[in-house]
Amino acid sequence: MKRRLYFLFPDTGHARAAVQDLVRIDVAPARLHTIARADIDLGDLPVATNPQRHDALAQIEKGLWNGNLALFALAAAGLVIAALAGAPGWAVLAIGVMAASVAGGAWFAMRLPHVHLDEFRAALRHGEILLMVDVTRDCIEEIDALMQRRHPESVAGGSGWTPDLFGV
């Protein structure tokens, strides 16, 4: 699983210079994605895919979270039924599923970084350019340092996760 770093730039010229610097340090152009307001020409900048522009990751997270809640609710209902039916084996299974659901939800909420496009909508409306950079976890500090050193005009927007699948 990769991390997606978010950087805002005031215009395409600054974003283009940042993309060139990232490519120079061997970040593949396929790992770079830009988003801007519809009337802004991104030119030769690497444009985000449709799922990236529509924040498919937020939808995936929502689906995973709601699925986990549904699993917990079903296990809780199973626990009540098993208790009423006097089936201790099924009750233990239901408790195990509930514990796994809580552990999975806690891991998801506390360990995965959550940054989504909604946090950048106002900046995009004002004409800023959003650059998303997909990197491995061990490259985050290097990329952040590069942006601070070479592109002080950029605003670091945090990091999120990306499954590195299906162009999301």
C-alpha cells in the first residue's frame, strides 16, 4: 500500500517545476497526479484519472467502514440469538467476530492516514493546483523535504493511503 502526499501550488508553473524535480529524483510520472478547476489548462502536467478526481478512495473507505459496522451489528445480533438459544459455541464465535470487527475498525481509524479531496475543494475553486504524489512510506520524508526546500510556495496538505489499484 502506498501513501498519497498532497501539495497545493498557486499556479501551473510552480506545479510544473515541482513535477520536474520529483521526476529528477526518480518518482515515476505515473505516480504524479494533478487536479485543477475545469477552466485551468494543466498543459503537460500529469492529469489525475477520473476516479482520482472524484475521490474514489473516500468512497472505498466509506464502504469499508460501513461494511465493518454491519458485520459488527450482525455479530451482535448473532450473539443475542445464540444466548437466547443456549448455544455457547455460536456465542463465542459471535464474540470473536465482534472483537475482530472492533480491532479492524480501530486499526483503520488510527493507523491509516485519511486525507481526502474535500479538504482541498475551496483551494481548487480559487484556482490553485493540487499535486498528488504516490510514494512508498519510506520516501515521505524525502519528498516533504524536497518540497520545503525547493518549493516554499507549496502548501503540504498531508498524506492519505492508496491501494495502488484501478487508478484510484
